[in-house]
Amino acid sequence: MKIIVDGFGGDNAPLAVLEGCAAAVKEYGVDLIVTGDESIIKKTAAEHQISLDKIEIVHAPDVISMHDDPVSLLKAKSESSMAVAFKLLKEGKGDAFVSGGSTGAIVVGANFIVKRLKGIKRAGLATVIPTINGCYLLMDAGANLDCKPETLQYFGIMGSIYMNKVLGVKNPRVGLINVGTEDTKGGELQKEAYALLQNSPINFTGNVEARAIPAGEVDVAVADGFTGNIVLKLTEGLGSMFSRKIKGMFTGAGKIAALMLMGKLKDFKKSMDYTEYGGAPLLGTALPVIKAHGSSNGYAFKNAIRQARDFVQGGVNDAIKDAIAELKEKETAQE
């Protein structure tokens, strides 16, 4: 398996990217292609004694930043590390793509260079978020601010397949984020999406209120990108607040208690650490695309590469195509 990595995507690139790549090669045995300025990549690797074994470098002289217009990826920034990586993926030079760069640019590249799976009109950003007893998949986390009911239906189907194939959740519970659990709640979008999800080949458990999601009541939480991004950012903010609160509790005289609870505190910190999950898959694209967190360190990039590997090995896209075909057949039979 060969995975393509954007060498200059992310706040800590290219060092963190190369550290993650070297670790992934050693731990997972994958072959990698890293795109970016070849001289800088080799210089960085040499200065930090990072092995480039099984890592092919494809030169890309430009970089698309967080401040650039995402659409510039197609023309003005067509020689950027991200654009070159997308072209390689499209040409079949690799099996999946990982980048910690601009989310907007990644969505543009996925939609206009790699394209979407047949029957999928919108690719959605799916983010794994910790719960009290595990994790859940939030989809969409911000790629599509305005959605149609059919889009949310497909998000539910794709999210269910990903949780099953990659994270090993049997018969994932899919919930629609709403202001109440009754099927009459929400606007027209939520009401129509509810009816469609109810007739989809998934374990749809109905509406779910935001407060019930961290308690682990669903494995997949479906929403339009506007709602999903608010849930994501609020969760990140609360996580940061809780971390600071807990840290404050164990200062001064609390240090003795901290020593006694050190193991449990480490387990808690690990369960809330986004670097453990690696990144967010853009579900619905013709080929696997993983968006790593912009501030990813080497460990996070390593896990994002693992996520890309698991996506391919799990046959996620084939399962999505089969599910969409099944849904279309059902709809045709009902006409």
C-alpha cells in the first residue's frame, strides 16, 4: 500500500510530517510519497536524523496556506504540495491521501480533482470525538454549511459504514442532531432527513439532543456542516476548559492527590487527545482523503496515516458504493 502525504500541510510542517511518516513506515510497513520542496524536505530530515527509507519525495515548489483562497488550489496554487498530491492520487500513484493543510482547499481538491463516488453529491467531513465510554463520529463537521435532506441521509449511511469498517463498531447507532428527540422536532431539513434516514439501510435510532452525544447514546451523529462545526468547536472548547480546571485542582496541596491518581489522569488525557485518532476522513470522495488537524505533531500524523491505511484495508468506499446502490434499488422499487 502506498499513501501520499502533503509534506507542507499543517502548522508544524515539514518536520512533524516527516516525523510521522518515518514512524508510520516503521510501525505499519507502508510505502509513502511526500510532496513538497525536495531540498527543504531532505535538509529537514538530515538535520533531525529522520530516516527517509520507503519515503519517495515528489517535488512541489509551492505551498497553499490557510490564508489563500481554497479555489486557488486549482490554478494559482496548482504546483503546491497539496495540489501535486491530489494529482498523484487521481493518477493512481497512491491509495490514499493525508494532509494537515487548509480544510477548504482539501474540500476543493477532493471535489474537483479526485471527484466523488457515483451517486454522492456532497462529500462530508467526519470527525471522531471522545465520549464517556468510547467515541462517536460527527458528520458533517464543517465541509457543507447548507445541506438537503438527501445529503444528511447519505451522511448517515457513510458514517455508519466508516464506524463499522474502520473502528469496528457493530451495527452503529445513527442519530440525527436535533433540538428534541421527537420526530416532529426541528425545521423542514431535520423532519425530511428523519424520514429518509428511517428508511435507510442503517441502524437509525432517531433524533439525538446535543447533551446526549457525549454520554455515548449514538455512534454516528448526523448534522449539516453549520450545526456540526458548532458542536465540534464547543466540544473542543469544553475539553480545553476541563483540562485547565483539572490541572488547577492538582496544584499546591493537590499535588499529593495527583500523584495517587496519576495513572487515571494519564488515561483520561489520552482518551481526550485528538492525536490518538489522527484525522478526519472526507467521506464520499472517489479515493480516500484524510484531513489531519492543522496543529498535528508527528504522533498525530503517524495516526492519520494509520487511519488512511485502515480506510483502504477496510474497503470503506466499496461498502459505500454497495449501500448507495442498494438504496437506489429500493427507491426504484417503491416508485
